[in-house]
Amino acid sequence: MSVFEIGAFLIGLSALFGYVNHKMLRLPHTIGLVMMALAASLVIIAMEFLSPSTSVLSIVTGVLQQIDFHETVMRGMLSFLLFAGAMHVDFSVFRSQSQAIALMATMGILISTFAIGWATWILLNYFGIEMPFIWALVFGALISPTDPVAVLGLFKTVAVPETLEAKMAGESLFNDGVGVVVFTVVVAIAVGAGGHGGDTSVLAIAELFLMEAIGGAVLGLLAGYIGYRAMYHIDEHNLEVLITLAVVMVTYAVAMRLHMSGPIAMVVAGLFIGNKGLKFAVSDNTRDYVKKFWSLLDEILNSVLFLLIGLEVLVIAKRADHIEVALLAIPITLAARLISVYVPITILSRWKTFTKGAVPILTWGGLRGGIAVALALSLPVNEYKPTILTITYAVVLFSIIVQGLTIKPLVERLVSKGAVDDAIFNSAFEDADI
């Protein structure tokens, strides 16, 4: 199939499933798409099992195998989704929670990575599955970051206090970038440890981390400033929308070419344009156009991404391995998430007051999504990849479907009514058609 035909297949299916969900299931849009795509995938697999002569499975998997999930997400969709998400974050609230965000996005990621890696390694050994500790750590690194696309999608259906929302949004935006850098470092060590080359010295690892993280932040700041200055001197909404689009695509392309963190660059550029740029550099008319453009693009790409997550079971099922370990890995990742949230908040609680129920809400609301699947699919082919991929997909599906559908009652139960304005709640739920 051509690129256009594949695009037509994905957009058409997203629209169809979205319509059915809106009229019948009435679930949050992205969760509904995942569930319907997953159900469709299971039906196709059952049809193939009952009637092997059926060619539906081979046709659909043939289309999906033409889509490189890792390239599509990490080198395509992610740049737009992160920029759009960061652009809508209020920097003043974000800055007031910067200590908590920074600690959870760094210390929290490292705690979670090692906790999940260690527990998964013990679990695998219990079932007699031999996997070097470093490869269990690779799984810990790719599953630890909360997915900003999934987390930001929560706020379309669940209203939380402003400060708690800032923590959740800020952490997911930045721990994604930090998590990808940690994943890159751990994979480099794993590949080097396996005798496949790669410099794994402390100096080389430190240089890689600094180049990726600090370089990405500086690049994002520079790109945001250039975009801001360009929009400041004109008043033409179509051109200014085009400038924001150019900032995203050019900056991400440069980041990949220079081996800097594209996700971190996008978050920094999005925060700069969304706050300083839209506040001081554009007219009210342009601001409205820019926000609507990025809101629409965000919704379209979100729909396609979550559809792909549900359909990807058709590809992953062929490589599925050790389902029992995958199911037991779900409570492991949740426990590690709890520790990675509890420790930073306990440290900061000596100087700051946190919203009631912050720890359980941040724990349960830390969703995993397409980024984890994309990272797992990007791993070099070896005997450990099928197991890591199966575990990752199980955790992601549980996270999106179970945690995504139950976070609303959890927030309602744990957060005091005075902390959340009823009007905000009502508006959010009406908009989501819940």
C-alpha cells in the first residue's frame, strides 16, 4: 500500500471508531479508540484461529507491518504532541511546582528504573527465564516515564486542582525526555556489555547524557526565541501558524541530526511559545488561530496513535512471550511508581504543602502509552526482545484502559470538594460526553 492509502486506512478507522464510541460507548475518546481497536484485533485473531483460510489477519497485519511504530511515534508524532501539550501549560503555575516536577522527573525516573529492573529480574529468574540484569534494567528504563500524551489526555475528562495538574503535566512532559535519555544510556551499556561494541565508559555516558538533555533544552530555548521574535514583527495569522509548525519540525530534525533530545527541545520550545509567544508576540485573532490549529492537530494525532496502540496487538501477538510474567509486571510497575512519587514528595513536604491525595493520584494517574511501546520495538533484535515487548504491551494496555477509566472516581474520592471547582468538573465531563 502507498503512504496515502495507509494514512487513509488509519484516519478512516479512527473516524469510524470515534463515531461509534461517541454514539454508543461514550468512553473518553482515546480510551474508547484503544478498546475498540483492541477488540477488533482480538476478533480478527479469533477469526484466523477458527478459519485459517480467512485472509483478514494477513491483510491487516500486512498494512501494520508497513508502519514502523517506533519511527512513526518517536520521529514523527511525538514532536507535534509534546509541543502542543507544552504550549497549553501555564508557566506561572508550572514554575511554582518546578521543584516537585524536577525531582520526580529525575530522581523519580531513576528510582523507578532500578526498582522495576531489579524486581523484573527477580521475577524472570523465579520463572526460570534467563535474562541479564542490564536487560531487565532496559525494561525499567522504557516503562518508567509516564506518557505525556496519555497523561495530558486525562485533563480532558478529569479536572484536578491546578497545582496537582501542573505537577502531573510538568512531570510527564519532562520525565519523557529524561526517560528517553536514560533508556538510550542503558541500552548503550546493554549492547556494549553484550560484546556488540559501544563505548560504555563513565565519561562517554556522562557526555551522552549532557549532550542529549542539556543540548536539547538549549536547542528548544533557542528555537522558541527565534519563533517568538519572528511572530513579534508580523500580524498574519496563517503565516504565524506556519512559523510554529516550522519551529517544531526544524527543531526536532536538528535535534535528531545533532543527537540531542528532541522531546526535551519540544517541551522547552512549546512552553516558550505557548506562554511568552502567545502572550506578547501575537494578536488576539492570531492567538485564537494558533491554539485551534494545535488543538486540532493534537486531537487527530492522538486518535491515530491510540488506534495504533490497540491494533499493534496483531503484530505483537506473533512475538508474545511469557504472558504470566507480563501480568505480574503490572503490580511491579505500579509499586515502583508509588515509590518514585512518594520519595520526592516526602523530601519536599518539609518545605511545601501538597494537595490532599497527591501521592495516590500521581501514582494511579501516571499512565504509560505509545512511547513505551515504541521504545520496546526499537530494541535491537535479540533473545530478550520478545519478552520485554510482551511485558511492555501488557503494562501499557492496563495503564490506558484500567487506570484511565478509574482515575476520575479516584480523584473525586481523594480530593476535597473545596479544592476543585464544581463548574470545572461539570464542564470537563460535558465536553468529554461522559
